[in-house]
Amino acid sequence: MSFPAPEKFKYAKPVEVRWRDLDALNHVNNAVYLTYIEHARSYYLQEAICWDWTKDGIILASATIDFKVALLLTDKPLVHVRCSHLGNKSFTLQYAITTKRNDHTILAATAQTVLVMYNFTAEKALPLTNEIRQKFTAFEGEF
């Protein structure tokens, strides 16, 4: 995965490391990173894209994470989110999870998800609407 630097992302959401997020080695369990990006994704779609959850359904089709540095209980992660691609029925979001330690920003992980527009009643994928494309473009710029 090729990612821009975290400071190039236009949206970021802080997440709190909870005691329950830790594993036996006292760092954030790998599976919890999915929860962190899910949390940031929902806020990104709501706040940056003005997603209409009452009419636009999505399903997660793919998720990949590259771990760089373990997160600790004392960390204050920031999940950066950006849309990197708009397809016919799907869009791709990229994430950079950072934290500050000793006044330095550290990249803890990068991730990517593919989300598919979905009609839950008809149980089928739908094309991205022009309205949704315009919302992403208005926030992110041209693709």
C-alpha cells in the first residue's frame, strides 16, 4: 500500500486506548486496530462526507493493516482517514494511525478498507451515486 504522509490527510479522529484493548504483552491487540479504524471511519463519513445513514448502506468488503509500532496504554492514537479511490460500486479508504511519544509523532500502523454500496433490503450491491461522488470530491479534491 502506498500512503501519503499522515499530515497530508484532511481528517483525523482521536481514539482512546482502553485497558481491555491490551493483550498479554501489554500492547494494543492487533484485532483492536480494526475497531479503531471503524470508529474513525464512521466519524469521517458522518462529519467530512455528510453521509446519510438512513439511505446509503455500505458493507466492508476488504480490510488490510500493516503494523509498524505497537500501541501502548499510555498512547493517545490519532486515526487519519482519507478516500483514495472511487469505483463503480465501491470506494477505498486509507488510514494512518499515529501517536506522540517524547514529542515525536510515530506511525503505528497503516490500513486500507474497501467499502461497497449496498441495499440491505434487496441484498445487492449498488452503484455509487453522483451525490456521493460529489461529497467525496468536495472534501478530498479531485481523484
